[in-house]
Amino acid sequence: MICVFNCLDLHEGDCNRTGGPFARILRILKLSTSGGLYGLVAVCRSLSLLSLEFFAGARTMAATQYSVAEIVVYPVKACKGISVSSAGISSTGFLYDRQWMVVNADTGRLIAMARAPTLALVQPFLPAAALRGERMPDDAVLEINAPDMKPLKVPLKRSAVTKNAGSGKRGSVVDVTIFHVYSGQGVDEGPEAAAWWTRYLDIPARFVRFDPGALQEPRQAELAPNGYTTGFVNTGQFLFASEASLDKVNTYFPDAPVQMNRFRPNVVVRGPSSFEEDKWRKFTITHKGTTLNFIYVMPRGLCKVPTINMEKPDLESEEPVKTMFSFRSAHHVENATNTKKAYFGTYFVCDFTLSNSTSKVPPTMGVGDSLNVLTMS
């Protein structure tokens, strides 16, 4: 009987519920004691049906138990995010997520937060309607604010891409690189933006925008099924993390809890147990009758960024990553491959990003939407 319990992965509390799995198994086993071979066959058939019923019930519980707690879009890579009540979905992830980045004017390499920690103080702003995918007036802008700087305003309307690569004019194509993960092209936002970033960072800089029309080839999402593309993110389209996972991390830091913004997820989920998102393989999120399907890509290995205090940025600390390595290294996380990193959060792709829909308004995800886990590892 213990074997039966283990196979069904049942909990002791179930035996106390009238009609619960344990009670029903006990009744089945009693019938088998007097049924001989036919009784044994009946037991096997009954347990098979019961196991299907039990796991179907678990999926239903997930649909009502889990929900979207927060959505964050990061228009400018390595800068602050924008927490929103709802966000539209494009072919590369959330609309405007990592659509701009700052690069070294001489090399085209990303200027990352680990190189320039004051990027953590830069706050982009976009109209909520733009983030939902609604049509915007021609004069709509991305506004960027930073300490001791006048706001930088960049037109949301894309400039025409020119063949005058590297000229420094708005619309010219710039060859860019993101660490070892991406080499491609961006579109220059012009000399005014370049001067603003150069002054703020004290590094020769250019401000570039992701534009599929400027790419020599689409940027495939790392380890994702073929066809899923991304913008200027490091890896996948959507980074998910649960509130419980952060709570678990903070059991190691009771005197100075770590904030979720250190880990920079796109979607924070309420309901699952800590690090359960490691095991999700397929799930759906439903918003106002529209269901979006998400597929697992890979766990997220941590860089230097989570060690940076987002309110008082510097590069002196090694925490929380140093401590997390003791319980979130590649040894502890399924499909993690880098033995030198700790892991937090999981990347997923959304099937709508493959769509050729001509709808003028994209599907959206909203805070409070239900999340239903379909399959787990």
C-alpha cells in the first residue's frame, strides 16, 4: 500500500477527507483481498483511473491558485523598469521591453549596469496606452530621467533607417554586441541622445533602438524553439519569478531583505511554492477571455546586477548572489549548466509571438490574470 501512495504522490492529509484519495484506495484494497486475480485486475484499473482524476484535479487547483502579481517592462536595457497594470505583447516579448540600449560609441558594445552602476538610477517613462499597444500620436515620446540631468525625450515614432551606417545621425545603422550572446544591429537615436548619455555616464556613448528592419538576420531567442525572436534582452522573451522564491532567498537575509527589482523579472507570480517555476514546462495566462500559451526555455543564471543596490548603486557587494550559490547553483537547479552561477527565475516564450495577426491591438497580460500550469518536469 505504501508503494501505491508513493506512485500517486499523495499527502497524508488526504486520508482524513471523506472520499479523498487515501480513503478510496483503502476501499479498493479491501475489495482486492477477496477478489483473487479478478480483484487484482479491478484494483489496477481503479487505481489507474484514480491517478488520472487526482492529477487532473491538481491542474485545476493551479488555475485558480496562481495569478500575475506584477508586470514590469524595461524599455531601456540596464535601466529601471516600469511597473504596469497591463502590457501588450509583440513579436519579441512585451511591447517596448529592451527596445533601447546604450552602447560604447567606439566599439558598439553594450554599456551594462555592471560597468556603469548609475544606470540603476535612470528611469524611463512611456505612456500606459503605448505599453498596451494602442495607437499613439506622432509626437509621443520615450522620456528618460536621471539625477542632475534634464529629461531626454526620444520620439516613439521610428526614424527611417538609412544606409549611412555609423554616421551618428538618427536612423543610421550601428553594429552592436551584447556580451557574448548577441552581435547584430541597432538604429541610432541621434546626436542629442548620444550627448545626453555621454554626459551622464562620462563614457563616449550612443543610444540605439532595436529595429527588425535593420537586422541582417532575426535574433533567435537562445535555446528557444526555432522562430521565437527577441530584442535587446540577454536571453529569452519573458522572465518569470514567484513571490515565494524571493521570500525563500530572504530567509538568508532577515536584516536586509533583497528587493525583487534586483532580479529584474518581467512577471512576478503569486501562489506557487518557492522555485516551482523551475519545473514549469507549459502554462497559460488568461486575460479578458484571451488565453496565451507559454513554453519553457531555460533557467536564468545571475550576473553582477543582483548585487547592486538599485537605490544606492555601487559594485562593492557580492550579495545576495554569493549566499544564493549555496542553494541555487547549477547543482540545485534543473537544466542549469553554468557551474559558476547562481540561478533565479525562468525564461519562457509565448506562442503569440509567432503569430501573423493583423489586429491593430495586440493581446495583453494584466495584473490579477490567472496562470494555469499545464505540465511540469
